[in-house]
Amino acid sequence: MAVLDGKVAVITGGSRGLGLGIARAYLRAGAAVVIASRSQSSVDAAVEQLRAEGGRAAGMALDVANLEQVEALAALAVSTFG
């Protein structure tokens, strides 16, 4: 049993660089991840990579300065992974 089994991590800036590395680390520890970034194409590419590596991943584009978009991200996490 992995340390984060049954947990869900929401990672902003998760489509590349350090954020994507953090998403991978959480996946290896057993969590599902929901990533966000400003570009939907970047999010889609990162989610595809994470799933290809065996991870449970979802994501969406957003601006973290927009409360409605952040709430939509939370709703995506809950509706996708519980």
C-alpha cells in the first residue's frame, strides 16, 4: 500500500516543470492527481503523459486569480475522483 492511496492531489502549474514533477511524485506515492495550468493544450498533453505512465489524472485550464475557475477545479476533482 502506497502512502497516498485513496488521496487526491490538486496541483496548479502542473503541466510542466516542477509542477509536473510533483504530479508524478504524488502518482508514484499512490494519489490521483488533478492538474491545472493556463493552457488547455498543455494540460491535455500532461494528463495524457501521466495516464500513459499508469497514473489516474485529470486536469483543466484556469487562471488561479479567478475564484469561479478555482471552484470549477475543485468540482472537477470531486466529480472525477470523489
